[in-house]
Amino acid sequence: MKILIIGPSWVGDMVMSQSLYITLKQEHPDAELHVMAPAWCCALLERMPEVDKAIVMPLGHGDFKLAERFRLGRRLAADGYDWAIVQPNSLKSTLIPLFAGIKKRTGWKGESRYGLLSDLRNNKTDFPLMVERYAALAYPKAEMKDSRCIPAIPWPTLRTDLNNQQQALIELKLNETRQIVSLCPGAEFGPSKRWPEQHYAEVAKQQIEQGKQVWIFGSAKDIPVAEAIRHYLPTVLQEHCHILAGKTSLHQAIDLMALSAVVVSNDSGLMHIAAALQRPLVAIYGSTSPKYTPPLARQVAVVHTDIECRPCFKRECPLGHLKCLKELAPEKVLSAIRNLLAPELVMTNPR
């Protein structure tokens, strides 16, 4: 069997997608699994042993380009796929499998997709977690009444490359002489997911004073906030705070983050990467909720405030105060770090 999957466009969603890929291989051990995704996600697919081939999606997130999708579909028709699974909810994401002539096309009800998917699932609300919605697509529709029908869902587990890891350490002039605390202060979604840099700086300060070092991960967009965190530190401590935002490839970020003693992250793609690397993780939630996209790992502390207006799932605070993040004190995160690093404690993040 050859299976084509149209994968998601966000890093965090792609990490959670591995649960679907593992499940497909468990259900169909001889299947050949090809995943089409944006170029920036291919580094993740290469770290998933279940994926036999990554296919770069050349079209941008908002591009419809019907003629180009038709050409891509006809090109893939030659590969003779038996089954297509469409993870995104958009209408346009169904077109390439349709044009490829794949008869069985599975996906959730989305933007007027009747007729475009031959195996349309319409009970999405019976699967509260995104990872449950992904995993359910691996099973026959008749068996998937609700999330209780899914067998144990395998959690994502990304491979690391030790050679690449050592090369990255040399290239970025890093070492492991001090225990590593990784911070991920960015969030592509918007400001309502970003814990204030002053709070991150207080965490960094106390961790460095305890003899650790801090690595700040992120994209080039996160360089200003990373620099702000470092700037808030006393000058004598700044040499132990290393800004990696914008300096690493996704491959390098994965391999370097694997060295972390603990990771502190907003609800972001890097949070899910840290979980898939099985690193002790403090996950900070502002406008969003762990009841939909929790980090899938055992050693996780989820922290958030309990004010009435959260979770609102807005990109920007509709009330203009961002209290859900500003009122989340650094001490709450520092306490979570202490608990995670306590050798006798193993925290479990329930399914």
C-alpha cells in the first residue's frame, strides 16, 4: 500500500502528526508513507522514521493556484497511491489528491469538502484533542465513534543526529560544561501566546546564578525578544546566556535542544519539539489551552493563570491587558523547574 498524506503547515501540528504516522505503520506495517508538507517542515519529517518520503509542497499557505495544484496532482498520479489522508481542513488541501486520481481520500469535514473527500469524517467534536483527530484518520470511519474508540495513541518521538549535534556545538561555540536551560520565548501565532521577556529574564537570571547556562531558541523573528531577555540580565551573567534564535537550522535546533536539562516554552512549535525529544518541559499557556494541543510527554509541567477570560484563543488580547500572561509570575515557572528536576519526581501528562 502507498499512502499520500497532505500534512499541516505549522511546526507544532507537524510534530503531533507523527502520532498518525506511527499509528499508520502499526496498522499497515508494509505501507509506504509519503508526506507532502512545506519545506520548513521537512526537517521534522526527516527525523520521523515512519515517513518513507517527504514531498515539498511548493505552494504557500494562502496560495490557491488551481492550475498548479492540478499539475502537482497529475505528477503524483504516476506514483499510484492507494490512499490519501488530508490533515488540513481547507478546501484547497483536498485538490492535489483528487487530481492525482486517488480513490480513497480521508479527512475531516472542513470548507465545503463534500465530494472532494470520499471518506469524510464529520464528528470532529467527539475528538477533543488535535492528536486524537489525527490518529482517528488511521482507522475505519465506522470504528471511530469518539476518542474512546482509539487505541493507545503513540506520542511523537523525534530522532536526533549526534554528528550534527557536535558540529552545531562547534559552529556556534557552545559547550555542555554548565547544565543547559533552554528558553523558547517566541510564538508564531501572536502576542497572546508570548510570556513577557522580563519574566523570562528573571527565570534566566536565577538559573544562571545557580550555575546553569541559558540557550534561547527561536526564528529570526524572535531575535528582538531574545536580545531583550539577555539585556535584562546583569552584565556579569550575560556571558552565560546564548542567543540561538535565527542562528540555527531546524535540524540544529532539534539536536541542540536535545541536550537541555529543562525547556521553558510558550505554546509553540518548539514546545512540541521539546516534548517529542522527551525533555523535561515547562509549557506556558496564555490565550490557548492544553485541553486541545497539550505537549505529549511524561515530564511536563503546564502553567497558566486562571483568570475568567482565558482561554480566548485570540492572536491578540481582545481586552488589551494580556493579564493571562503578565500575571503569570516567574516564581510559578521556577517552581515547576525545581519540581521537574527533582530526581524523585516523574510528572505525567495524561492523554
